[in-house]
Amino acid sequence: MPNKKERGFNLLELVIVITVIGILVTLALPPYNRSKEQVLGKEAQSNLRLILAAEKTYRMEYGTYWPPSSFNFDIEEINNNLKLFLTNTNWWWIITGGGSTFTALVQRLGVGGYKDCEYTINEAGTETKHATCP
């Protein structure tokens, strides 16, 4: 019988392939993280515009912006009073207001370079963005 040669990978070939894959992943992660944060930032800005529209509707109904005094950061109260469906998975929501003005602030939850990222909007529709945001 002819001698069959076994086919397969030796240990050196596997180590080289794993090393190359590791290098490619290392090069791909920073752009991926930045893109992900940009998408989350767009989500926050979009939700702030929804809050602006909901606040205007609330003022037409009740004659004042919500919350009627001081500030509120309870996501359930924000959703109930402004008839929204915001989540605090990625962002921390704070609305200050009462009377004829309000400001909605959203801060990034988590760790990393973008944890200090925050966006704001006020009753005039003026939006601001913290310098650490992508």
C-alpha cells in the first residue's frame, strides 16, 4: 500500500495565523469604537430633538415646560410626563425646567474616552456638544 501523507496544519502555521488575526483585530478596534460612539451620539441628539418636540407639546397643554420646578432625571417620569420612550442604557437624561424655559442634558454612561460626552438642548432648540464627544 502506498504511504498516505496526513494533511493538516502544524503548530507554527496556526501560531502565525492567530498572530495575523490578532494584529488585524487590533488595527480594526479603534475605528470601530469611534464609529459606534458616533452612532450613539446621533441617537442622543435625535432623542434630544424628540424631547424638544415633547416639551413644546407639554407647554401647549399645561402652559409651562416640564418639570414644573427644579430638575428631573428619573427616566420613568420623563417618559410618562413627556409621552416618550427613552432608555438609560447608553445615556443619563437630566431635564431642568419650569415656567418658560427648559434644558435637556444627556450624559454618556460607561467607561472609556467618551464617558464625559454630553449633549444639551434648550427651549429655543439650541444644541451644544461637549468637546469630548466624537
